[in-house]
Amino acid sequence: MALATGERLLFLTREPALVARQLAGDALSYSSELELASDVSTDEMAPAWGSYFYDERLGEHCLTGFRGGAIGLGAVREGGFGVLVAGANCGCGSSRETAPYAQLLAGIRHGLDSAGLVRVNDPEDPRYKNTTDVASGGKEKTANLLADFAQLDGLVPFNDETMLGAVEALREAGRLGEVKMVSRNGTPAAVQLIRAGVHHGTWDIDPPGIGQSVASLVVRSATEDLDGLCVSSPVGRMITPDRAAAWIPWRERIPYHDLKPA
């Protein structure tokens, strides 16, 4: 990853004092001993009090909800930071939609930009957005993308169902296997296509693990006061061709019992 001239890395560390030092002008270097903050939520990235704004003012509130009160109003933008580095499960929580926009307005670059990739379409454009979330919609929108961007090298469908439609559109266009794709959900159909060499990766969100976390909290709530408790569920992992052979379907990871009528 290459930084632009004058651009800085902001390490979100477990120790608020280290964050404050960076905002004051110090530069940290990454090392295995640096303890990064995990589970940085979207509420921390764009707190409610700043999410009423949908213009440049939103950028002033970037990360002002970060734990420890280390990041003040406008500090990220004024610090000239271009890339955030955080621990596992960054971006968890309420999925507050203002969070990524607050970062962009504060000068934090999109991860794809940092990797040197060029985005060619607006995912919110109705011509490209699969609002149906099913394969037929994915096929239609992918066909539009292929028609509008002849040199398309990669696709990131929103979910595996959309990806299934994208596969059909690529097949009809004679570009199946040429355009690389990754999606999310980790469904059996997606993993099967990875094993067949058609798809390149799917993020397995681990629904059984999420369900076990929720069930554990339900059981604990019967005997414990859990008010204020924040628990992180499993974040899953990317299933790539080298991992596809060992992938275990969701229903085989935990005991599964069919519901029976009373």
C-alpha cells in the first residue's frame, strides 16, 4: 500500500494515550507489540450527535465517539490521516450508514483506493444496484455493468445470491472466469462454484456462530444482569480456492434438529 505525499496512518490502539499522541503529531510504526483496538463500532466512527449532518460537517465528527474520548471534533481531518489501521471486527455494531461517509469526508481513503484499484460505478445507481437481492436481479445489473464498462476486471456482488446471477451474465457474455469476483455469505452454492474454479471467494459470515453467541446471551440473561454488556460474535472468514475443500457447511457445524409439530 502506498501513501500519498503527506498522508498519514492513524493506528486505533487500545491505549487512548497513543491515539492522542498521533493526533498531536507523533507517528507510530506498526509492530507485533502494538495493541490495536478491536470491535470498533460504527457508533464510534460516526456517533449519533454527528450523524444529523450530510455535508462536510459530518467529517468533523469522524471517530469522535471512539472509546476513551481521545478523538476530538475535527481531529482526524486536521491530522491529515489517509488510512485507518484497527484490530479485528472493525466496523461492527449498528451498521450506521454515516460511518464510512464520515471517514471519507475526513480524508480517509476507500480501501480499494488504498490498494490501487479503480472503482468504475456508483453502487447506489439504480442501473447497477440489485434491490431484489436475488439471482435474477444480479444477472440484470451485471449485464448492465458489462455493457457500460467493457474493460471490467473484477466484481464484488453484495451477496452470494447476487453473485449467482452475475455468473450467468458473465457466462452469456463469454467472460466467465475472466472477471474475478468475491462475494459474501459463504453459502454452499458459492463454495461449490469456488471449488469448480468459477468463483474466487465468498466471506462465510458464520451464522451458526452468531446464533450460538445470541443463544448464550439468552441463557445468561435468565440468571445474570447483562445491562451494558457488549459481546462480539464471530466475524467469519474468507473462503478461497485453497480453503474451499475443507469448508464445512453451516448445518454440520452444530447439532441440528428439525422442528416437529406439537
